[in-house]
Amino acid sequence: MTRALMWFRSDLRVRDNTALAAACRAASDGPQGGVVGLFVVSPGEWAEHDFAPVKVDLMLRTLRELSASLAELNIPLVLAEAKTRHDVPSLVLAAAKQHDCDTLHFNLEHELNERRRDERTIEVFEAAGLKAGAHHDQCLSTPGDVRTGEGRFFTVFTPFKKASFKRMYEQGVPEVVPVPRPQAKIDIASSPVPGVVPGFESSVDPALWPAGEAWAHKRLAKFCADAIVPYKARRDFPGVDGTSKLSPYLTIGAISHRQCIAAAIEANPKSRAPLDVGPEGITHWISEVLWREFYIHIMVGFPRVCMGRAFQPATEVIRWNDDDRAFEAWSEGRTGVPIVDAGMRQLARTGWMHNRVRMITAMFLTKNLFVDWRKGERWFMRHLVDGFLASNNGGWQWSASTGTDAAPYFRIFNPISQSQKFDEQGEYIREFVPELADVQGEAIHEPWTLPGLLKMKLDYPAEPIVDISKSRERAIEAFRDLKQG
Ligand SMILES: Cc1cc2nc3c(=O)[nH]c(=O)nc-3n(C[C@H](O)[C@H](O)[C@H](O)COP(=O)(O)OP(=O)(O)OC[C@H]3O[C@@H](n4cnc5c(N)ncnc54)[C@H](O)[C@@H]3O)c2cc1C
């Protein structure tokens, strides 16, 4: 008789779940067999890894949905609580023993601490004479499988993307794993899922992020029906609802890369044609999902990025500005630069920020204020509903010119021209910076150009916190000095 323990982590779904399908295949039929689901509530580990309360809230609400879906498969979901991440392996083993499970299945996570935790878990299971099966599930291709001609990890996105597309033509797109059939009924009750975990009380309206796998699929289907074809033309405008907003669901694994790619292919009227034929929006969206895949591969190939180290080691010597006052103004959305403040307030109010504005705010912090990218990375992680180490670190290091595919250091976004180009009418700014709601015309991008009296009436900084062109020169010089050694 085999009873399998399925350990859920960042894969909170029953459809297309490699480890869950394997656990169900391994389990024997009958009341002594079956599958038990496990989730470890791990506030110490979450705090250490800067999980945002809004993300934990979405996880807990999704767990409730997951528990209901598992019940339909006769799989109970039990919860255990770990004080620190070091306690997790023995806790998982204790759960296996308590519920008479002789085999463990889980999907791999690729962050360094998570990898070490999983290796330790396998060790304790083997030492106890039990089996543990780790499965690759997060990416279309196992990290490290897509390599350059010389057998190295790609360090630049475009060639990685080309190689990934080529692989999909040659080997086919990995298939979505079917939902397992219901298991034999077993006599184990599911645990209640807490409404909140102390230390992670979220102030974001939960209605902004409906929970669960079913909702993620609804969102994907709607995006594919209405917005994927014009995606390329609309994706850069923060005032337009032109992107999928699926990142929180990918982060907690309520939906998978495979399911996203399958839906995008299905949406293509030339669906049997190669992946890059048909509406540009579809190909472009697939390549955005590949950015996520790329950063996971980077994390595996260059684990130093998980340890706060720069991807480009030469940039480690940069002496960033330690100005706490500037960092605080940035984080609170009161820099006096409307597009930056709008982005930071969107993050605080909703737990999410539009990709274009993530780049603008990150460049402003690192290039204009010259604050260490690690401080911004951490702030984002602590507030994002989609906080994901690989993508967050990748985005921050890209913006700071310390990362992969680094934007050349001399190409620094000007936040004013970005604002004029991507929020031309200022709708996005007005939504998130209500002090500027009545400002008309071009001044919405640079309210300091308003006549004195009008400016005084605004409850908004009279001038930007930093001189944009001088600070730009300072950043260029710092990087130029670095290049010249
Ligand atoms: C400084 C910075 C920090 C970021 N931090 C995170 C983070 O913590 N978590 C996160 O998921 N994304 C992060 N991103 C990437 C990107 O901003 C978000 O994935 C995107 O805004 C999510 O919105 P969406 O789901 O509507 O995306 P869509 O435009 O609909 O794209 C579909 C999916 O592709 C992936 N994707 C899109 N753009 C990127 C990208 N540039 N890098 C990696 N994956 C991408 C996402 O999973 C996204 O859900 C960051 C980007 C920057 C510049």
C-alpha cells in the first residue's frame, strides 16, 4: 500500500500540477492508500524572504479554494506551521509519519534557500527510509536545458527567447498535465485555513485580487478573448487595462506557464502555424512569459543573484547614495515627480504596479537618486502581490544596469518624457495622485512649471526632490568611471 504526501508551495492548483499528478499515480487505491495534501504555514521564512502581506492574503484565500477543489478529488489538505525555514524539513517528515504516508511529492522551487530546504527534506526522508520525489514544473524547459551553442547559460534575453521558440517548434510545447481522477476516500480531515497570519495583515482591498485557480483561468480566458491581439500596442500604457494582470497568480502557482502558452496558442487564428506567426500581440505576450522563464534560468545559473549580489560583479564597487530621506520620499510617493509618485502609490494601494512604471520608478531610484537597487528590490518585494525573487531581482538589476541584458548605463529613462509618452493625458497620474486631479494640460507631468499661485494651492511638492538632468549626469559618470576601471 502506498499513501503519498503532496507538498504544495508555489503551485496552488489541481490542474496542470506535475507533482500532484505523480502523487496520484503513485498512490494505491483503497482507504490505506490515497493522497494527502500538505501546506506549511511558514511566517518566519516568509518574513525572511520579504513576502508582502497582500501576497500572503492572496495565498491564504487561494488555499481555501484549493482545499475545496482537492476535496472533490478526495484529497484532504492539512496545514502545519513552521517557526523558521530550518524547521520545515522535519515538519514535513512529521506530517508524512502522522498521516502514514510513505512517499513525498513536490514541485521544485529554484530560489537558493528553497533549494537547500528541499535538498534537506529529501535527506531527512531518505534517512527515515521514505521516498521523496522532486518534480520540474515551474518552467516550460528545465532551468539549464536551454543553453548557448557553447553550453553556457544565456545571459541576454533575446537569444534565450529565440532558443526557447526554436525548442518549442522542434520538441512541441510541453503539454498541460490533466487533472488527476478522484482518489479513494481516506479518513483524514482537512485543516481549516486561517483568515490571516499574524505579521501579515494586509490593508489592500481583497476584491482587487479574487482568489483561486478558477478565477485565474477566467482572467486568462478573458484576456485571450479581448486583449491579447492588441496587447503589443497597449501594454506600455499604465492608464490602459492592456495587460493580463496574471502575475500574482503565476507567482503563487494558481496558473502555470504551460497553461498560459497553451491559451495564447489557442487564441491565435493561425493556431497550427509556428508560434511566431499570426497577430503580433500573441507572440509578444508569449515572449513576456518567457521573460519570467529567463529570470528563473538566470537564478539557477547564477545563484549569487539570490544573495543580494550584482549579476555584473564589476558593478559591486559602485558607491550608492545612502540618503534615507530620498529613499523615504520615493517609497511614500512624494518625490515631486508625478509619474514616479503615481507608481509608488499604485503599489501601496493595490499591491501591483504597471511594468512600464516599475521600470520608471526603479530607474529613478537607482539612477536619479542613486540609491542602491537592493533597497528598492526589497521595498517592492515587501509590497507586491506578485513579488517573485527571480523577476523582481531581474527587473531591478536590469533597471540599475547591474544585471542581465543591462540597459546601457548611458540610456537612462527621463521620467518626464516617459510620462508624456506613456501617460499622455495624465489619467494614470490623476488616479493615483489626487492632489494633481485638477491640473490641466502638460503641467500634469511637471507641476513645478505652473505659475506660483497655482502651484502654491497644490498640496504637492513644489519642486522635484532631485535635479533630473544633473542627477542623470552623476549616474553616467559613476558608470563611466567603472568602465574605465
Ligand atoms: C523593477 C521591476 C520589478 C519587477 N518585479 C516583479 C515581481 O516581483 N514579480 C513579477 O511577476 N514580475 C515582476 N516584474 C515584471 C513585470 O513588471 C510584471 O511581471 C508585470 O508587470 C505583471 O503584469 P501582467 O501580469 O499584467 O503582465 P503581462 O504583460 O500580461 O505579461 C504576462 C506575464 O509575463 C511575465 N512578465 C511580463 N513582463 C515581465 C518581465 N519584465 N519580467 C519577468 N516576467 C515578466 C509575468 O509573469 C506576467 O504575468 C518586475 C519588473 C520590474 C521592472
